[in-house]
Amino acid sequence: MFSLARPHRHDVLMAAIGLLGGLLLWSLGLRLQGDRAFVAPWVSLLPLAVVSALELVRRTAPQPALVIGTLALVADQFTVGNLATVLMFTDLMYAAVLYGTPSAARRIPVTTFLITVGITIGFLAWFRNPQALLIGVVTGMVSFVPAITGVSVRNHRDAAEAARLRADQTALLAEMDRAQAVTAERTRMARELHDMVANHLSAIAIHSTAALSIDDPGTSREALGVIRENSVDGLAEMRRLIGLLRTGGGALEPAASPTLASLEALVEQTRTSAAPSGLTCDFEDAREERGPLAAPVELAAYRIVQESLTNALKHAAPGPVTVRLGQSGRLLTVEVSSVLGDRPGPRAPGSGAGLVGMRERVALLGGAIEAGPSSTGGGTRIWRVRAELPVEEGVSRT
């Protein structure tokens, strides 16, 4: 069934060249054979015209074009013949394999091969002359060779298309990986920013509220001093983070990666900020070996303590806030406890992002964390955060 699609411009060009070439050969009197049923020279123009017209649909209807072209070639054998008709038929054979269905592309080369072999054996048995082999050679050149050429070109085309699809899939996967990496980096940046600044801002909020609510010059001056100190420290943390983002790490990495050795200073700073709220902060390092651990492990432990102290500063009732470090085998234990209950005075609001950030940090290292209320021996309700981290990065908790 012929397609009504507009012929390709290359097909139109080939049809025009084939027809004009055939007319030129006919006008010059060049013939393929002489003694035929239809010896009138003009009769050979009919198969030529048919095959030239079929060139227009070699892409859109390759298989019907091949069938009709075969009939036209057979008809041409009963005339004086035209070389252009034969050449255009080879192109129809090639196009039927290249542009036809996959089943036709598999079937046509086999069929043409069998036809070539059959004609060769048949004419050799009929004429009983080795020159009859030339008929088989010509048949193979007209049918089998174009079909094999079409198979080769089609295979290369399909391989190129498959390679293009693989390249597109690889590009798509790379884009998905890039998007995931950007999302993960944004999450990490948000977590770092929260952990760096939340402690200082909580202290600023509590002391500024105290300065506004208590009409005492000494208390107000002390509160303003704490506010200034936390503001300066918060700005310094922000500058270090921005410097890291601008330089991609570099020399600022150590300054932006606190270690366990910095915990005592952090607790002391929190002790000063928490004094107006009636909180007392204590630090206990029960580790037997206090050597340096993997940088991600120390950073995670520091941030967990920092966030826990920030939460205590926001929500804990007056009483002790205890930070304990321990190590059992290949696990580092971080525990922060504070009194659970209401307290008078100013309190800073919470968003819940801190607990989420702590769980994310622990999960990245393959550790475990528990956060929630519990009771002591004296019946006092406390809020306890306990995290277990592998002392070596990449070693899962067992």
C-alpha cells in the first residue's frame, strides 16, 4: 500500500536522473539485448518509466515498490532493455532492505540468495556451458549484492541509533544524579547553617527578651554583653561557611569543621548563655583514649552536642544540663540530658529541624540515635539525647 507522504527530495532527484539517463541511453541506441519479443525500441521506455516512478516511493513504500519494480524488470527482459532500468531496480532492492520492516530486511537477502543460486544452477543445467555462470553472477549483482549492502547499512544505522539512545539515557541519568547531588548539598548546607547559627540566635533571643523584661541596668548590660558575643560568633560562623562555599573547601575547611576538642569551649559558652534561665552545664569525657577520630565523626558528634544544648537553652527547665562522651569498642557515645518541664522567663521558639538534622548526620555515618523523655532514679523527668557513632568513617554500627 502506497503512502501519500510527500516524496523525499533525494528520491525525486534520483528518479529524475534515472529517467533522463535512461532516455539518453535510449536516444543513443545503447541496448542490453537484441533479439527479443518486443523489438521496437520505444517499448523499453515503459519499464523505464515505471521504475523511475517507483523511485519516488522508495522510502515511503519500499516493499510494494520492490514488488512492482521486479515485475517491471522482468518485463524489461522481453524488450531491447535499458541499463538505467536495471540500475534503478538495484536501488529499489537496496531501499526495500534499508527502509522496509525488520522482517523484510531479514527475508529479502535470503530470498535473493536462493534466487541467485537457483538461476545459476538452472541455466547451467539448461545450457551446459560454463558461460551460463555469468547469468547467475549478473542476477546476484542485481539482487543479492544490493540486498546485502542494505543489510550492512541498516545494521550500522541501527547501531548508531542505539548508541544515541544510550547517550541520551546516560545524559538523563547524569542529570538526575546532578539534581540529587544538588539537593543533597542544599540539605547539607541547610543543616550546617542551622547548627552553626541556631545556638547563637537562641542565646540572643533569650537575653534580648530578658533585657527588655527586667528593669535592671546591671542585668541589661550583662545581657547585652552576651548578645554581642553571640552575634560576633554567629557572624564568624556565617563568614566561614560562606568562605567554604566560595572556595569549595580549601584552607578554610579546618576552621569550619569543629572537633571533639572544641566541646569544652562550647559547653562553657552555653553555660554563660544559660545562666539567666537557671541552667547549669557540665561536661564529662569518659573516654579512655582521647585521640583524634575521623573528621566526619567528630563533626557529627560536635553538631549533635551543639544542637542538644541549643534545644536545652530553648526548652529545658531550670537544672543541670549534662554532656557526656564515652567510647565502647568501636562506638563513640554522645549523651546530652536536661530537665524536662516548664520554666519561668523568656523562651525561644523551636522548629523541629534540629532533631531531623541530628538523625540525618547519624544515619550518614551508620550510627543510631535516641531522643525523648526518660526518668531518673529520683523521679525527675529529663530529656535525653543519646547517639552512638562508629569511631571510623564508613564502619557501620553492629
